[in-house]
Amino acid sequence: MDITKEFQLKAKLMDQMPYEVVWVDSNAKFVYANDKFCNNLGYNPKECSKLSVLDINMNLTPQSWKDHWEEVMEKGSVNFVTVHKTKNGRFYDVEVHVHKFSYNGTDYLCAVSKEFTEPSFHKKIIDNTYGIANIGGWELTLLDGSIIATPCAMDILNVKDTEGLTPPKVIHRFKDSDRYRSLLGGVIRNGIPFDEILETNDTPTRYVRAAAKPIIKDDKIYRVFGIYQDISDIKNKENDLSFYKAVMENAQDFIAVYNKEGDVIHYNKSLLKHLGYNKEMLDQSKIFDIDPAVSQEWWATHFQEIADKGSVRFERLLPRADGTQFPIDVTANHLKFNGQDYNCAVGRDITAKKKRDLELYEALEEIKALKERLEIENEYLKEEIGNKINFKNIISVSEAYKNVLIQVEQVAPTDTTVLITGESGTGKELLAHAIHGNSKRGNRPLIKVNCATLPKELMESELFGHKKGAFTGATAHREGKFTLADGGTIFLDEIGELPLELQPKLLRVIQEGEYDELGGVKTIKVDVRIIAATNRDLKEMIREGTFREDLYYRLNVFPIHNLPLRARKPDIPILAQYFLEKYASKAGKGFKRLAPKTVERLMAYNFPGNIRELENLIERAVIIENGTILNPGNWVPEQENTLLSNEFKSFEANQRDHIVEVLEYTQWRVGGPSGAAKILNMNDKTLFAKMKRLGIEKHNSAK
């Protein structure tokens, strides 16, 4: 069996491979070619056996084949990309892997090749140019004149297919077609790359950047790669800049740009006109030459002030070339360009304005005197109002309430946590506003949260926020109140209603200034001042196990007890007058003041609902009464025979009395079906603990 038949027999296994496989001898002749290779090139096996590598690879010469053979013999295998020509003249790209082998003492090459399909490496690069930079790419193969292009390239030049981008046709898309023909000819024939901006024939015209470079292999140009980019917007902006420059040059105001050393970098025509300089004189001048009153020290300070503030406006006298002076209004602006600081000064001649100012001097003097008189009267009124109104919206003349306001004034400038206690309706929120408004955080937000109005299951999300998907219904990311209050103050009203399970999280915010969002993985740092308020006995809640003791002490750094209205009765008349004016205005009624009997009736009432109850009473009175003086009517509550504040017992004293009374009834039996714990609906151990805390023993049970 001759060697060809033996090779063919052994190659039967390779006919089913999805790649082109050939065996080649040292003379570049095909010893064997599989079916895939024959089919792709359009030859039958007999025709293939008569071909050489040089017949299908147009880039190959006898010398380059010899070099290639020696390279494979030396290295054992090589990989490369080349172009194959089919029987009918079509060219296509292939990736080739070649390795050597020997048979009966003779060396051969085995080449395995794969055709580049549409999603080839070069095609991917061209297509990706659109996504990367909104640039249309194209590639021209010189062997067969075929061209591929991205849709963006066709859109830019308004052609329907790639045929419209071939050199004979694409040149007519531009106004200067001869110029583009020359550029394309230079890159195709001589490998001269280009990058130019050309105008299209469209109406309105567009500006397109056209660039191309050759792809060279074995000193031959076999492809040209190029791009088109619509830069109409950029060119239009350049045209706009030219227009703005023309506007600046012809402005009546004079404009000059100086560097830090005082050199005149740029100026407009108006400056020459106002100063009486010629261009040669001004080009060689510094600010110190133009205005001798400007010293090195003043200029350095002035330049730094502009850099710090961004712009500075002032008036000064500017000398002309002939020695005369004229007043100018100058706005000096800080510019930064290419890392350098500049002073752009825009000046205006205000000679006419100064003349008008002089003519109005006497009238202005009269207005000035009147203004001074009004300011004195205004200061007097402020003092009068200040005696009644403290911290903007807190109204009080009560001596008893002064201590509360003093505490507010003391703690406001600090960042200390404040706990405001007091009955419902006493105005705890107003105190929180006063503390925040008079603090260094006063220009930042005061975020208010009423813990009593929030559903327990949503309270954590409301305070600390949540990520999308953190729980059912969390369809979007939401920032918590603590995030919104960062840099400011948060007011936690009704803090006693905060669930026990959330209290450690609040404690962490107070101690560490950080917390985690629901569903979040990153700890959030915040700088928040906390003001809390409650009408509940937090110490009792601690004893009952419903409020954390450590949290209480963290909140109670600076406690303020807000007095009930019955403890600050001198404030009742002025508060009632304030509410009367407020609601009379809203209702469109003519009430001016309270009748003395009305004030007397209000002063006799203890207002268990505090200021809120007083406000509601006055609002109701305005609705049902008429006239200019508010007289007492059915809207005034009946005087109650309530105990005075100094006759009240403390809550703990009342608790103690009640427990002792029950114990005496049960003959001091605590447990069991008829024991005191059963009557009080308490656990035996809880009652024993409470008795110990209140100091209740059988021998001192007397009330």
C-alpha cells in the first residue's frame, strides 16, 4: 500500500470532524484533506490532491512557506489567523492550528482550521464600538471588496445597507467628495491612516468624524478598519462658543482675566476703550501697571478671597491712561482652568449712577432718619414681646415656668440627649422645637416621630429604614427617620410606647451612633441628637420590666419636667388671648379680647387637659359666640372642687395605701384563692417584690 492510500485509510476517522483537517508535505502539497475542507473550498477530493497551500492562501509565497515550515519544525506547533480562497473566488477568515508529525522517517504538517463566522473577533469589536462610544465601525476586505459595518455606521450616513458604505458610493455622502476619495485612496493603496472631520450633504448639514487605518500582514494591506462618528453636537457647541466669545468681545462692560501674578491674560475691546490703552500697551501690562493703587499684598489677599468665596463684588476708582479716574462696579469671579486659578473681573462704569446717587442724597438722609426711628421703636416692641414670648412660639409670663425655659436655654447649645416629661397637652413638642432651634443643628431638620401612633410591626422600619425585599410588602428601599435626621435632631414623642424588643437598637444608636437597616448588610453611621418625651412613669415601667433601665439612663442625661397648666396659671390669660386671636382670624370673626369674667372663670379651672384643652375651649367659644369681647358662656367648664396641687399624693404613695388596704382586708394573706395577690390580679412574687420596694410591712401598715 502506498503512503497516500495508507494516510487516507487512517484519515477516515477525521472525515466526521466539524473542522477543516489537512496533511501537508514539505513542498506545501496536500497529502490528505477531509470532507469539511473540500466542501468549504468547493473542490472534490481529487482536485484537492492536486492543490498546494499556495493555491488557497493568497498571502503565502514560496519563501514565506519555507519560513513557516521551519518554524513548525522548530516549535512543534503554531496557531495563527489567515484567509482562505474558495474555488469560486470567495475569501473567508480562518483560525489555524498546525503541528508536525513524522511517518516512516518523513516529516508532515497536520493543520486543523475553523472558519470565522459572523460573530468573529473582528466583527464583535466593530459591533461593540456602538455600545462603547456610540461610534459606527466598518471593515473593508481588499481581497474581495466586501465590507461589514455596524448599524450605527449606516445610521450616521443614512444608508440602507453596507453597499452604501463602499468607497465608490460613500464619498458622495460628503460635501467635499474629492477630499474623502483622496483619503480613502491613501489608506487603501498606501496604508496612510487618516482622522478628519467632514460635512455631510444633509439639510441641515451635519459634521461627521471619519477615521480609518490599514490592517497589514506580511507587508501587505489586506483590510481597512474605519469608524464614523456624528459630532454635530460638538461642532455646534464650538460654534456657540465662538458666538459667546463675539458677544463678550462686543459687550459694553469691560472684562479682564488675570492670573495669580497679576498678568493680563485676556480682555475685551471695551477695556481698551474705557482705559484709553492700545493693544500693545495692555498686552505688556500687569494689574499693578493698570491701577497703581493695587499693591502686591492687596492683590494676594484679594486673589485668595476670590478663591475662597467664588466671587467678590466691590466699587473702586480706576485710573485711565491719561491720568483721570472714574468709578467702577466690579464683580471678580474665581475661575479654574487646567489646574490654574484665575480672576475674571467684570467691570461697569458707574459714573452716571454716582451722579444720580448724589442727587438723591437729601431724600435718602430723611429716609435714613426715619429708618433709625423705626428701628428704635422696633427694638422696644421686641423687648415688650420678649417679656411674653420666649423661644419664638413658647408663650409664658409665669415665674414658675421660667425655670423650664432656663433649662432649655442651658441645654440647647449642646448635643446632650434630653428627656422631657410631663402630662399630656403641656407642650412637650414646643420645648423640643425650642431646644433644636437654638442649637448648632438649628439649620438642619428636626424629625418628629410619635411612637404611640406607629403600628408595632412597622416601627422598626419607620425608625431605621429597610431594604427592598426585607419583608413582605417592602417593594422599594426606604430610608428611616434616623437617616433623615443625620446632622440634625430627632424627637421621639411618647418614648414609653417603644416596644421592648426595639429598645436595644435605640440604645445602640445613642451609644455608638450606628444601626442596621432591616434587610441591610452595611452598618449605617449617623450624627443625630435625640430628644425624647413621655407622659408615662418610666421608672415604674422599669420595675414592671417594660422599659430598659440602661436605655432610661441614656435618655435621662438632661431631664426637663414640663409643668402642667394648673402650675403656671399666670399664663392662662395670655395663652387664651393668643388662641382667641388665632381662631377669630381663621373664622373671620371680630373678637379682640377676653371679658374679665371669662378670665376669672378660666383661672378657676384646673385644666386636666392642660394647654391643649384650653386651646380647644377657645376654638369652640369662637365658633358659638359673637361680638368683639369673648364673654363666659356654656363653653366654660364648671369649676371643679379638685385638690390643689400641694394636696396631691404621689403615685407611689397611692399605690402603697391601696396595697395596705387590700392586705388588711385579707388579714395580710398574700397568696392563695383569697389572698391579696388574687384581688390585685398580680403574681404572688410580683406583689412581694412591690411590697418590699414600697417598704410595706405588717407592723407599719398604718396610713
